[in-house]
Amino acid sequence: MYYLICTDAGCNISLQSLDLFPSLKTLYLYGFSFNDSYSQTNSDCNFWLQSLDLFPSFKILFLDEINFNDSRSQTNNRDLVMTNNNLEGTLPECFSNFTFLESLDLSSNQLSGDVSALKSLTSLIALRLSNNYFKIPSSLGPFFNLSKLKQFNADNNTIYIESEMQPLVPRFQLNHISLSSCGDVGQFPHFLFHQHVLRQVYLSNNNLREGFLNWLLNNNANLERLVLANNSLQGHFELPFLPHTDLSYLDVSENSFYSKLPIDIGEKLPSLLFLNISKNQFHGSIPSSIGDMNFLKALDLSNNQLSGGLPEHLTMGRFSLTSLALSNNKLQGQMFSSNVNLTKLRELHLDGNHFSGKIPDSLSNCSFLSTLDLSNNVLSGEIPRWMENMSSLSTLDLSNNELSRDIPRWMGSMSSLEEIVMANNHLEGPFPNEFCHLNHLKLLDLSVNNISGSLPSCFSPLWISQVHLSRNKLEGPLKNAFRNSTILVTLDLSNNHLTGKIPNWIDNLSQLSYLLLNNNHFEGGIPVQLCTLGHLSLIDLSNNNLSGTIPPCLKITTLNEISQEYVCYVTDIAQAPNSFSIDEPIEFTVKSMSYSYKGIVLTCLSGIDLSCNKLTGEIPSEVKNLRNIYALNLSHNNLIGPIPLAFSNLKQIESLDLSHNNLSRKIPPQLVELYRLSYFSVAYNNLCGSTPAWTAQFATFDESSYVGNPLLCGEPLKDCSTSGPSASLLPKASPENGLIDMISFYVTFAVSYVMAILSIACVLYINPYWRQALFYYVGAISNCCYYFLEDHILPKWLHCGNM
């Protein structure tokens, strides 16, 4: 084979120059533009015929990402590969002249229409049409006469059901068929009933709505791979009548099978290397016969309704098993017995079940484990010491259990650890200083535990992208923790007892998107260094003791605006696709309620929460730059001045809370243009005038949105025309009116005072008993005061005077 590869844009080559290589049989051209003087369109026969005649001596011709500006006529090529060339249009009828072709690959172009032009290529052995826009009948009728056809790939096209059934039997006998992701096919292609030498069948993502293809296994004794993932297959999972000894790969995941797993599955399919039946509705217990699959390397039974315990036969003698996934079932009891012989196991997923007891010591035999996920069970006790010997362990998830005791210091010596997730347990004690030695750490989640003490200044992993330490008992200042973690994306230290100022080195975290420091005791001002962080999506500094003004330069964005470039950047420099994950939940208050966000929703969320602090000054008019913000909460501060008109530019905002401040003047009527707004509160301020027009979204806000502003009127408050005039509309009082008011006040006060004295005197004059009692109590109180002063006040004064 001869390779000519263009690595830069704009590479040109003359077709005549290829005459210098008359004996070439195989040529691979990549990324060139032919610069000869004549060219044709893709749909013209000359384009196809002449492009083959360019190279008459070649047996195999690869034209990959070629820009054709030239073409010529027929030749003796046997294999033609024209992938990734942006070819458009339909196949011309002249393809019927290519009867000499044995292999044709037109995949990854933009070709469309039917495939009838290929029906005369009787020499074809392999046909690859994947990733185009062809419309192919499910019967494969146009190819019935291609008796030599063995391989057919047409993934990511459109397969349609013909109105009339094809009465003929195809002349071909395929050994490889791949028709994945071809639309809503619905039923199995009937030509499969006539195939008897199939070895590989791929029919995923087609919404097939029938039962399991046990007939396909019965008809094809040599079938090795069967992939039917992500369809709508349902009913019972019926196996072939006789053991199928050649099948090594079976994937029926993401379907709707509802039955028990056949108890003889291990006997009927003894040669399986890979078995994936996840994301169905299988129930009952796990058949112990699976333990008879002596060659099994990967077993995935996750996301079903399987119950009972783990069969001991499954874990004994399975020396070949490297991956075991039983997540999200109803399995219970002890996790493993003492007899575990999974010595080659690299991935173990038992999360989302009801396993109880301690983490079994028998797992210590799995010394090659790289992923251990035991989360979401009822495991108790402490983290076992044998984990220290797991030198290959990179991912450890023990979250949502009942584990207790201190976080082991020896975990700091597990140098391969990249992800530690132990949230929502009963772990306690200080944050281990030994974690400073975890140089490859990329994800740390210890939230919702009882971890105390301060964060060590040395803890600043270079490759870490997510830190979740919320809801613990951490205290003290941040100092230099995380200072050098320059690719940190999420920093969640909320709901702790941290003190001091938010460090100025926060601008070192140039990739930070989620900053949650709420519910701590931070003080001082909001650092202006936050303004330099161009990827911030969420800022939550609420419920602290922050003071000063809001930095006018503060900005925010949504992660989905930069997700492709940004996520690729983070994962590239971390050299681990899993180092940046949006599956870890983040708690954020929106519409006065706290929600947990994760997944794709989190990438669309942006917000700022500075509530419950001691911020002063006016709301900066630069808030207009927060164009894509979803939620803004500035409530419970000491902000003054007007509500900026710039708020009307926040077209994406859904939650705006400015309550419990000292804001004044009128509410800008332009706020009614915020059509997405679903929560709005300016309660308990000093606002006046009329509320915004009761229309659009503002017609959904009741009186609670405005309560505590006595000078406000208009719907949903009292009508401005019937209520008293607001302060801004009151006429200025004249000096004369002011004088009359003051005179009336003084006269009324004097008369009331004199009448009260006379009334008391009259009562005492008429009733001698009350008069005598009053004089007695007055005398007693005078004596008490005198002796108190003499004993306590006067000696001290005299003593201090003498000094």
C-alpha cells in the first residue's frame, strides 16, 4: 500500500503526477484537493466513472476526505473506499456499470435517496453505506440478486417497511449485518428468517417491538455477536432449544423484557464473554448457572428488579471476570461470602441495592480493582484497612451508606486514587493531612458527614476538578487550601463553620464554574478577583457576614454556552474523561426553595445568591451584563437606592428576590418585560408609587411580593385612586399649617397632663386609706434607695477618689 497524507488545509495534487507509479495496487489518499482543470458534480455519472478511471491499475483505492475537482471513466478497481468526502445527492444509475467492484464503502457522506443503483453490482462482497441519508427497504429487496454479498453495513440511515411484502427469497447469505440507529423500524427485517450463516448482527436503536430473537440463534449455529440494545423488545427472554456454543457477545440492554432470567442461561450460552441485559425489568433471583460461563469477562445485570442475594457459585472460580455490574436492583443481605475468587476483577458496581453489614474482607482478593462502587446500600462499620493494598484503585464510591469512624489516614498513601466519593455517611474526625499526597486526585466528595477541624493548607491537588465538602463541621480560614488547583470547576464548602475572608487568590481558579460558600461565617468584602473568573455559572455566598458593596464587575455565564470547548479543555489537561462530571449534585436556592441540580440541567443553570449578609450601597447598574442569569437573590441585606432599570435587560431571569433591604423610589415599570419571571419579591423595603402593570408574568404575583412597603399601591395591593396619596405625591406643608399643628399638639398635651394630676389628687383626698398607703410606700422606697446608695455606690466613689 502507498500512502499520501495531507495534514494541512489546502494540499493540492495533480492527477497526472500519479502516472509516476504505474505498478501501484493499493493507494490511500487523505485530505487532498485534485487541481486538474475539469470537474463534475457528485450526481453526474462522469464524476463516479472518471474518478475510478483515474487509477486503472489499482486493486484497492482509498479516497478519504478528498476534494474532487477532476474525474474520468471505467477501470478494473476491486475495492473503492470514498468515506468522509462530503459527497451529496443521489447515486446515479451509472453505478450499474461497476459490476467489477467487490467492496464499496460510501460511509460518512451526505448521500441520499434510494439504493436501487447498486442492484446490479453482482460481484459485491462487502457494502458499507453507514452515516448517510439513504432510504433502504427493510427487506433489502434491491440487493436480493447480489449472491456474493457477505457484509452489509447501513447504520444511521433510514430503514422503512414496504407496503407490500417481498415474495422472493434473497440470494445472499450474510455473515455480518449492521443496521443500528435506522429510525422507528418497528419489526425485524424478514430477510433475516432466510439467513443461516450469520456471525455478527447489530440491530440497536431501532425501536423494534417484538420478542427475543431465539429463532435467530436456532437458525445460525455460528452466530458470535448479537447486539439488540435500546429497542422496545418485550415479553419473555426465551433461549434457543439447544446450547449455543459459538455465541460470545450478547447485548439486549435498554429494552422492556419482563420475566425471570432463565435458570439454565449458563447451560444454554456457555461460551459468552460479554453479557449485558441491563435496563430491563427482569425480576427474581440471579441464576446460579451464570457461574457456569467459564469464559465470561463482563457481566452487566444492572437497572433491573432482581432480588435475593448473590449466588456463591457466581463468585467462585470466575478467574476470567473483569467487570461485574449489579447496580440498581433489589439485592440484599451480605454482599459476598468468604469465598470470593474474582482475582482478575477490575470493575465492581454493586451500588443501589440493599446490601447490609460490613464491607466484606473477601474483596481483598480483588487486588486489581480499579473501580469499586458500593454506594447507596446499608453498609456499616468502618472503612477496611485492606483497601490500602489496592494499588490500582482509582475510583472509590462508598456514598449513601452508614459507614462511621474517622476517615483513615492511610488513604493518603493510595497514590492511584482519582475519585473519592464518600458523601452522606457518619464519617467523623479531622480532614486527613495525608490527603495532601493524593497528587492524582480529580474528584473529592465528603459532603454530609461530621468532618471537623480545618482544611490543611497543603491540600491543593493540581488535577482536581470537583470538591464537595458541604454539610460538615469544618472550621477556620481557608488559608492556602486549593490555591494551586487551577483547573477546579466546582468548589462546594457550604454549610460549615469556616471563618475569615474569602481569599484573594480565588482568581487562581481560572476554570471555576460553581462556587458555593454559603452558610458559613465568612466576613469582609466580596473580593473583586471574582470578576476575573470568566466561567462562573453559580455564585452562592449567602448566609455569611460579608459587608461592603456588590462589585459592579461581577459577571456570570451558563456552562452550556461554552460546554464543548470548556469541558474538552478541562478533560484534556486532566487526561481523564471522567474528571469533569456534572452528575454530582449541587444545592442552590431558587424561588425561596432549595433544590439539588445535576446532569444536563446544571449546565443550563446560572445564578447569584448574596442574601443574608451585611452588604451596603446601591445595586450597581452593571447588573445589565448578567444577561443569561437564571436566579438573583440579594435579599436580607442593607442595600439602598432605587431598583436599577437595568434589571429589565435580564430576559432569561426566572427568580428575582430583593426583599428585606432599604430600597427606595418607584419600581421600574419596564420589569413587566421579564416574561420568564416566575418568582418576584421586593417585600419589606421603602418603595413607593404604583406596582408594575398587572399583566403577563406580573399578574401571577400576589400581595406577598410587595408587603412591607406602606407607600406602594396598585394591583394586587389597594387601588392608588382610593388609598391615601403616597409620600412622593403629598403637597408640601406651609409654615402656617405646620404652626397650627404644633399649637394643637402642645395644648392637647398640657390639658391631658393637668387632668391626670387632678384626678389622682381627688382620689387621694376622698379616700384616706389609699392616701396613707401611698405615703407609706413612697417612704419605704425612699429608704431603700438611700441605703442602697450608701452601701454600694458611695463607698466605691470615695475609694476611687482617694486613689
